Amino acid sequence: MLGTNANEHRRLGFFDPKTVDAKDVKLIPRKEPGSKNVGKNSRATSVTNSPKVNSITFSKWSLPPPSSKKHLIPSGLDKLADLSDIYTRGNKEVPFFWHVAKSGGSTIKHLYSDCYGLVEASENGISEGHENDASLEVVTLELLNRWKFVNVDTTIPAGIERAAELNTAQSGLVDLLISPLPYEVVPKLFDQEHKGRFFTIFRDPIERVVSTFYYLQKATHEPTYNPELAYMTLAEYVFSDLAESNFISRSLIDKMEEAFVEEDFNVAREILKTKCLVGLLNQMEESVRRFDSYFGFRNPDQQISDECVEGYLKTGVNKNSHPELPAIDSPVHRELVRKNHMDIRLHKYVIELFREQGSLFEDTRQITF
């Protein structure tokens, strides 16, 4: 079951609907005067031949200083490492991908399993009868093209409890841990010696909500994740109590029901600035290049890796075609904006942060929006 099923948090007290304007959905920030473009034809510096060893491609001196607002970060995320601390495989930290449905996460999961041969911790680890294994092991799944996983499920609370009992993050077996539930994973799986390194992919919030609705609605082809959506129109969904309301922001700060206050946005922004390497769905190639460079991900056979990665970046995984987004001046679009105003505001900041984090890397291709 998807972690982004129609949520129950619908209180919109922080935002006055009368203040919502069509301009708010123009998510691309203006280019600041004097800002620099990175080299147009450059490529990321290659890493060492072993997928287990990192060759960091950014300088210690280019890293941002520790934030003066770290006190804003919830205690539930204490065991995430800071971006200002250099990542190396030797420090026993575990790359942790926050999987937000319909934001390119499935492409990331498949790409790193198929093209790089990484050992992942995700829902797939308990396939083929491994849900009751007594000890933590790396399993090769025949039904998934012989991709490798540890035999736990890190996408549901019960599975995370089992992963904690088996010391998954401390085992040294995991190359990449994947979950939609940071406030379950971080305090239960990581510790001060084995912290998580947080990264994710963000998507335009309006596009993501609309895509999620149509994806969950496919009752005629497969069991729907929410039967109430099966025969709804998008307009009926958007104006109903089932519609998503700022799901990304709420999940990031662990505030699923209460009304927002201004400080909530500051907390969300500080978490991302201090703890998260961000990627963008509409900049997927550059995002993956940064992830590869930062974590040292690669396949020893570079030629196969390049061909495989290119295929995933071009076609994606788990895409669902659906009607176009509602017109910006339509009541449906205005209601989507009203109900997801915080996510839209946060996404504007993510785009700015994506530009800023480009300075972490010595060599990236030109970023265009």
C-alpha cells in the first residue's frame, strides 16, 4: 500500500483561502543577478571502481557551515547526519532515500538495483518467503532479475521494528535504505555511530497530487488502493475530504493533523537545508549524477552502467498516463493550490536549495529550468 494514500489531515487553518493567488503556482524562482552557471559540457568526476568505496567529488571547503538554526530540527531526526559533515563509507553511515510516491522514487529504486547492483533495504526484501527469516541476510530475488536486498521491509512500521531487531543499519550489509517513513526509520534503525544520510526526489506538488489521484483510481485494471476514488472525477476528489493537503510538508515535520503555523515552514526548510541532499524530478539526470558523486554509487562495469542508467532516466518506472492538469484559472486548480499551499511554498525553496547544493560538487552539467 502506498504511503501517500489519500491522507486524513485536512486542517487548513494556517492559510486563508482568500490569499491564494494563481501566481503562487509559478514554482520556478527568478535567476538572481550575478548567479553563475556550471559548465555546460562537463561531467561528474568518476568514482573508484568499487561500489563500496566513495571518492568524494567535492571539497571540504565548499561545504556549507553548520546551521545556526539546528535547534529547529525535531529530535526524531537527530540520527540523520548533517550535510556539513563529509560523507565517507568508512564512517558507517547509511544512505537513506525518502521515497515519496509519484515523485520518481521507483525509478531511483530500480536504477540502483539494476544498474549498480546495490543491496537495498525496502519492501522487496521479504519477497519469495523471506519475511520470517531468523537472521539478517542479503538475498538475491529470482523474480526481480536477481537484484539484491536485505531480507526486511523498511516501508511499514512492523517491518521497521523487525529491521531494528536485526540491526539492519549496523550490519554493514546495506548500500541503500529506502522508506516513506522517516520518523519511523530514523529513531529506530540509526544510532549515533550509524547515522542516516538523507536524500530524496521532489516533484511539482500539483503534478504529484494529480498523478497520485489517477494512479490510486485504477480500479478497473488492478485492486485500487482506495475504492472511494475509483469512480470520482478529479474535481470531486479535489473538493472532497479525501484530497491530499500538504502531505510532503506534514510528513517532513511529522505534523499530520494539526493546523500549520509559520514556524512549521521554518522547521521544514531547516531540515532540508541541514540534513537533505535534494533532487528534482524534472532534473533527474543531474540529480542522479549528484547522488552518485556524493555517495560513490556506481557499477564497476561503467559501460553497462551508463547504458542502463540512461534507459531508466529516459523511460522512468511506474509512470501512469492521465489527463492534463486542470487549467490554472480553474476552480479545481485554485482548490489544489489552497489545500497544498505549504507544499508549493516548500517546493519553491527546494528549487533554490537544489541550485545552492550544486556548489557542493566540483563538476556538474548545466542546470536548466
